[in-house]
Amino acid sequence: MFPFKLSENIFYVGVNDRKTELFERMIPLPYGVSYNSYLLVDEKVVLFDSVEASFAEESLLKIKNALNGRKIDYLVIHHLEPDHTSGIKQYLAQYPDLQIICNKKAAEMLQGYYGISQNLVVVEDKAEMKIGAHELQFVFAPMVHWPEVMMTYEKTEKILFSADAFGCFGTLDGAVEDTKLNIEKYIPEMYRYYVNIVGKYGSPVQTALKKFADYQIDTICSLHGPVWRENIAKVVEIYDKLSCHEGEEGVVIVYGSMYSHTEAMAEVVARGAAEVTKNVILHDVSKSDISQIITDCFRYKTLIFGCPTYNGSIFPKMAQVLDYLELRGLKNRVFGSFGSFTWAGMAVKTLNAFAEKMQYENIGSVEVKHAMQAADYENLVELGRKIES
Ligand code: FEO
């Protein structure tokens, strides 16, 4: 396999994973995922990140075809998570003299995960290195979304090698630059990637965005998804809004239902909401994947959740949604709730307790015994109308 040429001196040598069904064995990959790796060929040869072990040979073949007999001098590790490093020993086997550039935290992980402690060049934040005509600056971005994360800014071509940041799910089909791809496929997968992988760490993302605010960046080379050139402002805005917990206009109605009574209530709430906004998204917790449910909750401003009481508590699949959101600390939301019960109501009480704990603005609740009656219908429409537009 041959690499993609990004410029005279820079090659894309990453790979597409079309086999893995669940990223981190949790998150569905309907469009696959790419593990990106980049090669800078100058007076020295620098590889920016390696790939997952089962794809290392494919990437190494691309590297070999780009280098015409030259060797890799440096491997820069921006992020040590195994989707980018589990193949590292295969790289060392082919290029035993290469030196690994990383920070102190990554060095500890390299030792711990792979027993590697030789040939390391441990750099400090903002350290610089000249590679012929190209000049690198290593910039730490801790907790985006692991502690060792760093990025590299290449000054001559104004490229930011951004680790996982600005990454998304989805294979790179036939091309790697956003100028040559239909990005409509990737933007929803960037939201899902951010929320599920990085979502808990909004504050470190804000710190990193501020750190790079004064840099002129013409290209972003992330570890997953397209190389960004003409959509840099768009992807930075997505990261900025999500990491600030700024919700777009719209409502996410998440419901659990055993015998369709609570589902019928969700349909009525949606009618009220549709009088205020076109962005009305319904998720059945028993059907939608939780990765998409929480992505939409991060994306939109108003959340209205409903479910039946179950075992004197809340419907278990709804409890999982609450847990995922609490774990990621989603802030600044407008919240409403609805629910049903047969002999003793607990669902709405639990949903309201969640809203209080998360410090959401509570716009009200509707709870019915057995099944929805005419008066409930009006109250549910009214609940939907109360969403923030
Ligand atoms: Fe793509 Fe955080 O690893």
C-alpha cells in the first residue's frame, strides 16, 4: 500500500479499521474508524504516532514505500492510548535505532504498558526541535483526554498534529483531506466521538484551545478522521461549544417504556416542543444506542426525560443514561420530566432529583397513574412548549 501525499515532505501513513464493531468495546462503529499516522521527510525522518497493533504492518509498508530506503529517525508519541501505540514493538523491530520523542508521563506509560525505556527523548512543554527546513514545537495538552497528551505544531507548514482532538469516527474512503471528502459523513461522528471519548474533560479542552488561540494553523492532523484544512473554523467551533456545555436550540426527549404508555406521553411532549423548534429528537432508551443519546444531550439545550417506575425505582435503562451524563458532568441544561406508574410513583421523583443534583433549570413534570387521560394530554403538550428556544 502507498501513502497519501499531503505536501512535498509530509505523508499520511494511517490505516482504516473496518472490522472493529465496538470502539473500546462499548461504542458502535457503523462507519468504522481510522488510526492516523503521519510522516515528515526532511533532513531527518519523523513519524507522528503509530497505529493499533493489527494494522501496524500495513502502516509500516506505507512508510517503507514513502522512504525509498531511508530510516525513521524519530517517533513522536502524542498520546499513549493503545489504539495508537499497541503496534509500537513492530515499529521498533523494523527501525531499532529510532528515538521516541514523548513527555515524562508518556515515558512512564511506555515502560508500564510495553516495558520500553530505551532511546527516549523526553521533552518539556513548548520544547522545540529543528528537522531540516521544518521546525517542531511540542505543546502539552494534559487531560485531552489522557494526562500525557501533547500536540506538535510544525512552524513551516503551520500544521497542528492534534492527538485525538478534532478526531472523529468513520474510515477515510479514498482520500484523507477534508477538501476531498464529503464531510457530512464525519461531522455527526465528530460529535459522537467528542462526547463519548473526550466529553468529561471540557475544562482541559478549553485550556488547550486557549493555548493555541494565537497560532496560525493551516492544517490539523488528528489521530482519527479527516485532515482538516478548509473546515478548521467549523471543527474548532464544535469543540469550543461542546467543551463549554453550550447547547444548541432543540430538545432531546429520552424515554423508556414497557407497554407504550410512557412512549405515548413522549409523542405528546414532542408535539408541544415542535411548536417551538424544529430540532425535536426522540430516543427510546431500549432502542437507541447510549453513545448517540448522550451525544444529542450534549448537543441540544433542553432535555425532557420520561419513564415508568420500575421495582420502586427508575426504569434501569434510563438510570444508565443518567449515570453516563453525570459521569461526564453535562452542565447548563433545561430539564423536564414525565413518567407513569401503577401503584406508587418513583420515576419522576428520581428524575427531578437528578436535575437538582446536576443544577439544571427544571421546567416541570407530568406523572400519570396507569395511562394518559385527556387532562394529562394538555399538561404534556404544555411541558413540551416550555423548552428554551
Ligand atoms: Fe484515539 Fe484516546 O485514543
